[in-house]
Amino acid sequence: MSAAPQKSSLTVGEVIAEHDYHLTRDTLVRYAGASGDFNPIHYRDDVATSVGLEGVLAHGMLTMGLAVQPVVDWLGGDSGKVLDYQVRFTRPVLVDADAGADVHVVAKVGLLDDDGARIDLTVSFNGETVLGKAQVRVALA
Amino acid sequence: MPVNAELAGRSYPASPPYLVGREKVREFARAVFATSPLNLDPDAARAAGYPDVVAPPTFAVVVQEHTLAQLLGDPDAGIDFARVVHGDQRFTFTRPIVAGDELTATLTVASVKSLGGHSMVTAESAIVDAAGAHVVTAISTLVVRGDE
């Protein structure tokens, strides 16, 4: 675990972290249990298709939850340095029963200010972004 | 059944206390691919100045969930759960949640807006510890689809 970065060493637009996540149906069941969100569209194809979806989707809150992890690691593992975190859910992440789904996260410095920095996340699946205005405010010295 | 336009400003009673368990934090951390020792190992968390393992940022949703259930279960709110889509989500922290916290949450409807036949309901759940001190506010915007 590395020490937290110094604000003075950062420049706006710089990529500070990047990570790939492979989701499977197991991932979704695990998140359902951990979070208490047992909506069956996240583990049953028949229910998902009956409400007009293409298939089983990842929980939006799972995508939000994993997308911040590269930033937490960059902060030296201290999630207590996260002051504010927001996202907009713009596209679903379809998780195929066999192939799963690959989600790519890129974290860039969006803004530097008195408190620290705003880190902007680009979170994509199948070449399209799935979260909008995904921003993490972090405390940095 | 339209969303009650007079919902804005309404608050619900504080949720029953939620005791944050160490194993629950670890379980949640693994579920969101968190690998930091601060999320998993009490000694590492203490070495970093926390009383016990630190919950990942989005863990607050577990506590917020109880307040959203109050809102969605309120017949007078007029929110048809089958038509609800999660539009956006925000967490604003005073401090991170740690194992051992006893948290209660109070939901207030911040706004109700109409947009192209849909309703956008923004609900803010203020989460406080056993001493009443603010920990985090969880803000959700729910998009309630209109009749098609």
C-alpha cells in the first residue's frame, strides 16, 4: 500500500489510475447478498426479459461501488479520504451468463482546489460509458 | 397513479439503528472489489487512525436503503415501484463509516420535478452516528416513468 499522493504533484487531465473488472453472475449474487438488493433482474434472465430488458444487469450500485476502488487504491487504500462521490446511471451493464461483462475504469484529475482534488471517472462497458458525471472529491494535502 | 407533487419537503421518521458489523464491512468490501487492508484488517485500520475496519464509500447505501423503503412504501407518495429507475446517486461524507458504528438515517424529499412525462424524485437521507453526529448524506434521484 503506497502513501497518498501530494496535491502539488498532480496536473489536471492526468490519468491517476486505470483498472479492468470482470463481472460474472457470481459477482452479482455476491453483491446482492452483501448489499441486500435482491431485485431478481440482477440474477434471473426470465424476470429480466419479462420486464423488457435484454437480460440480467449488474446493479448500478455495484458499478458505482467498484468504479471508485482504483481511486481508493491511489489514495493509499484510505477510503476515508473520499469526501463526496456521485454518479449518474446512463447505460446498463449486461452480464452474460457465460461470458460475463468487462468494465473498464479510467480515473483522471478533473480539478484541483483547496480541499484536494476532483477525480473524474470514465466507466465503460462494450466501448460505451455506463456512468455519467462520475466524480470523486478527495482530500489531499 | 401520479407522484404526489406535494411530496417535496416531506421527512420520514428516523430508521431503526443499524449496527455496522466488521464481517458485513468485509463482505461488502469483497463484493465491490475493494482490496485495501483498511477495509478488511482491523489492525491496518487502527494503524491508520480508525477504530475498526473502514467501510467502502458506497456501503452507506445499505443504511440508506431502509429509508428509501419508507418512501416507496408510503401510499400517499404515489411512487409505483415497478416504474422506478435509479437516476443518480451521491454520497457526501463528514467521515467514513467504520465497523461498530450505530447509524440511523432520516430521509427528506428534496425535490419533485416533472420531465417529459416522467417524475424525478430526489431524496436525501442524512445518516448520523449514536451520538447524533453527521456521518454521511446519501442522495438518490429516482426517475418514475409516466404512463406509456
